Amino acid sequence: MKTFLLLILWIPVLSFAQEDLLAEIDSDSVSKGYTTAAFKGLKIVNFESTKLVAKKELTLIVSHRFGSIENGFDSFFGLDDAVTRLNFIYGISDGFNIGVSRSSYQKIYEGSLKYRLLNQQENGFPFTIVGYNSLMINTALDKDNLPKLKFKHRLSYATQVLISRKVNTNFSVEIAPTYFHDNYVAINEQDNAQFAIGLGGRYKLAKRWSLNMDYGIHLNRASASPFRNPLSIGVDLETGGHVFQMHFTNAQPMNTNGFLGQASGDWADGDIYFGFNLSRVF
């Protein structure tokens, strides 16, 4: 498995031309035979989309997930219990990005690689395929509570293959087979190596508005686990150099291993979190 992950991590990347955000806002055209703008945001909601940052551009994504709205005014509908993630992403090339982030949820630091393998073509290859790999460090684990804790237990990994198709001008879909590994899991019955399938989509409502949704199916969750599959629904608003994503989700964590493995909310009980992602291109 480790050899497989390394092969994915270092597989040669095919770089294709990509329009920048400002050009994409008013255009869904086909450039040089390649389909562009399947997704306008770097994320659908929680899941990564197949969009990449353009060459030599730096994008900052500020993400907030407030506490559960179930508690009402006691926590001011979650405002008192917000968590934040700052994510910086740089385009080494049009088809290869690197990222670093820090989340206040479990004080997680993350490094990531995102790279395009194939691009959807008009009257040609039907999908865009992007690889995503990340390494996370959980700095919130406390050695006083876990006396046998070592640095390796703080580490987590994720590998995803993002496969999207722009069905038409208004509608795009994505599937994301995912492998993620936590060196430390709080539930004894839970395997460290975990598998999931992500499903997501975007429907364009107006020139600058779209409806987005994604859902993760955990394939080997422990039977005693209190966690649930993450379901997220929201809207995207494009404004100049920004994409502003507002949504509701039952997962407060924002890193891949967190929202797939530790989504604690329940839509049926109204135990959900309001949040947003705000991206800015520099």
C-alpha cells in the first residue's frame, strides 16, 4: 500500500492550459479542445474539486465552520463554537499545485499536492482526472492523556483520485475514490486504514450563482463508531476575484480525514453546522 501511495504521489503530471478565475466567471467555453470550468471553486463543499490554481498564482482559502445550530441561542446558533482553517495554495504550473494549511480543529497542520492527470475534451476524453495527496499533523493530542504518544501517532494521510465531468453548461458531477489513514484512532474497533467514496455536483442557477452538494460514503467504518457519513449542501457566489461558498453540513472538521472519519452531526435531528469558504486569488 505504501508503494502504491508513493507511485500516485510522484506520477508524472500532464499540464494543460487553464483559464484564471476572472476569465472563467463569464465564460464556460471550450479552450483548445479542453472543457473548462466544471467547478468554479477549488472545493465543491468539503471535497476537493478538479479545479486547480493557475501557474504562479497564490490562492488563500479562509474556511469557517460554526458550531451546531441545534443549540440555538445558547451558542448563538453555533457562532460561539466556530473553527477556522487557513489554506494557502500555489500553482507551480497550470497542472500542479502545492498547499499548506492550519485548522483550529484539533490544531491540524497540513501539506498537500494536487495535480491534473487528464482533462475532459470536447468530442474526446470524457472526464477530468486529478490526484490529491495530503499529510496532516494533529498537534492537539495531549501526552498527559496519552502517555505512550509518539510523533508518528500525530500523523494522518489521504490520497484521492478526483474524477469529474462537465455534463453541460450548467451541470457538473464528480466522484472521488479516497484512501485515508490515521496513525491514531480514538475508537479501538476502527481500522487505521480507511476507505471512502465521495460524490459531488454543481448546478449553475444563474450567471454567478450555483448550487453545490457533496456526500461521502465511508466503506469500513467501525460498527461502534458514533460518526456519520458527511452530507453538505450549499451555494457558490462568484464576485470578481472571489468565490464565496456558503453551506450547511453535518461535519465540522474541514480536513479530508476529519470530515470523512469524524462527522458527528445528524441532519435528521437538526444537528448541522453552517459554514463558508472564501477564496481570494493573488
